[in-house]
Amino acid sequence: MPAPITADVVNAFLQPALEVIRKCVQGETTIERVELTADLPPPPIITVTIQISGQLEGKVHWIFEQPVALKVASSMLGSREAPDLTSPECADAIAELANIVAGNATGALLEAGYAVEVSLPRAQVSLSPTHLREKLPNLVLSTPLGRVRIILGLRFT
């Protein structure tokens, strides 16, 4: 059985996520809880998945409740109007946020002694999300608009 991930791995993703999401939603973003769960928010949700390889392997998923996703997308696009949740522009903007967080996390992971490579993010809108039903560590972030989950499906190699 693989060893559980450590606090330095969690913090590598947590710190940049808090900073970037806080800027996008223009409001306080805090850690609501850390839990081991397979429960997901009600649909529709937008998910972004990034594959990690190297000394850590697996996937990191970001799950955005709809109001947060729309605000993040409009902020990333530099627009006052939120794009349609199902539009390619919305998916691309949310994926770029995850890409920024993952890019910042790789530096923190390297400092902690874990050399990793990160794939390009893949975003999708889910009306019945079933692809994340495995119990994994969830970092639940709270914003004024709703929640963002970071699901760490990682293991040491």
C-alpha cells in the first residue's frame, strides 16, 4: 500500500491555491476543512484534472461550484460578464487557474525534495460527476461565492 501524502505535499498545493483563488474572486478565501471523502457538491460542477508524474504520481482534481467557477472564469478572462459555464472559454479559464496553481506547486514540491512533472490541465463540466468517487484527501476552500475542492489523488513512487 502506498504511503499517505505528507503535509509538505498538501501545503505545496494549498498555498498557491489560496492566493490565486483569493485574487480571482476578490474576496477572502480560507481553508474550510480537510477531509477524506468521495462526496462531491451537487451538479453542475466544473472539474479540472492534472496528471502528476515523477517522485509523486497520480491526479490532482479541482472542483468548482458553479458561482465560483463563473467568477474565476470572468476574472481570468478579464471580463465583467461571466461566460457560459459550458463554454470552451470558461473551461479554458478554469484550466489556466489550475495550471498556475500546479506550476507554483511544482516549485514548492521540488524544494521539499519531490521532483515532478505536470501535464496540461483538462477541464470539463459535469452534470453527474462519477469519475471522482474514490475516497481521497480533499482540501475544501471556502470563498464568498462558494467552495473549491482540491482532491489529491497522489502517491509516492
